[in-house]
Amino acid sequence: MPQEKKSALIIGGGRGMGAAIARQLHSHGWNLTLVSPSESCEVLAGELTGSQAIRGSAGEAADLERAVAAAQEKFARLDGVLLHTAGPPKGDLLELSDQDWQTGHQLVVLSFVRLARLAVPLLAKQGGAFVTIGAYGAAEPSLVFPISSATRAQVSALTRLYADRFGKDGVRFNTIHPGFINSLEFKGNPAAESALGRIGTVEEIAATAAFLFSDGAGYVTGQNLLVDGGQTHGV
């Protein structure tokens, strides 16, 4: 009997890193449920045969509930979850409003908590993996991205906590913290001072995510993996 295809839910799976990860998993035979606020997820789902698209935002609890339910209904299993959110508001520390901080918290931190609450019982049935896309500021905070740095650091802690809590249930939690990636347009080369001296590619992030979802990473959990070309300098 042929092995049943694995199924992944990709939040933020319409463009950039999320789309690249979707393409990578699809090439490995995964069924996909792609979620984004715009039609980009629908366009990509049309390209990746057998995939489905759900419009929704990571910051909205009801949208996450619909997405998890749709993945389970269509594919009857959930083996992997990718959480990739947009960046929270930027600005000077003293100028950022309460609403800015609340927006960042809901988008980055609460999305993790809510999605994990919904997905863990399903992932546990398959021995699945939950992968989050963070940012290098979690390890080396940047005044250019203060809310992102603070909230991504919280996700680093959550990754460790959830890995410890649900490891015995067979669910692995890991977070990728990218540096400057070509999913965005930059003036000049902001990664010039990194060890590799260049901007990374979405394909490199996708390959890392695919590994974390694979059986080859079966003993990897609770990790916050910097994929930043040596942008950060901590030991």
C-alpha cells in the first residue's frame, strides 16, 4: 500500500519565504493548505497541484481556526505547521504607541500560542513538527526593528517551552531566525558586514525549513536556528 502523503499548513504561504517553503515541501510530495490575507495563496495553490488556499491573517484567531479545520477536513491529517507572520510596526522606541506594541504581540506571539493550541493535538497523531519563521533580531536586538526584536525573542522562549512540554507527545518545535533575505527589496547590501557578506535567498530558508520538517530532523527540537549568513555575532 502506498504511503499516505504528509500534510502541512503554511500560515503566510502566499509570497516570499512562505511561498518558497511551500514549493519545497510540494516538491517532496506534501499536501498543502496555504494561508495568506491576499489572493497570493490562491495563485500559489493553483500552481501547486493538490493544494488548497484559505484567505486569512495570522493575527486573527478565527482565521487560524478556519485554516486548521480546513487542513484537517481536506487531508484528514496534519504533519507540519509553518507560522510565518508579517513584520510588526517599526519606529523609535519612545514614539511607538500602545497599539503598535499590541499589534506586534497579537501578530507574532499570540499567533504562535493560538496556532499551537489548535495544531498540537493533530500533530501529535502523526509525530509532526511546528516551525516558526522569526528574525535575527531575536538573538541580536535591533533598534530599527524594536517590536520585532522583542516579540521574536518571546517566540524563542515559547519554542523552548512548547518543545519541552510536547516532546513526549512526538511534536517537535523549532524556529528559524533569518537574516536579510531577498524576499524584501533593500537599498544597497544591509548584509555587507555579515560573515558571508551577502543577502540570503528564500530558497536557502526553504531548504532549512524542509529539513526541520523531515525525518532527518527527528531528533531536533526546541532550537532557535539562526540562518543569517553570520549577521549576528553572539557565541
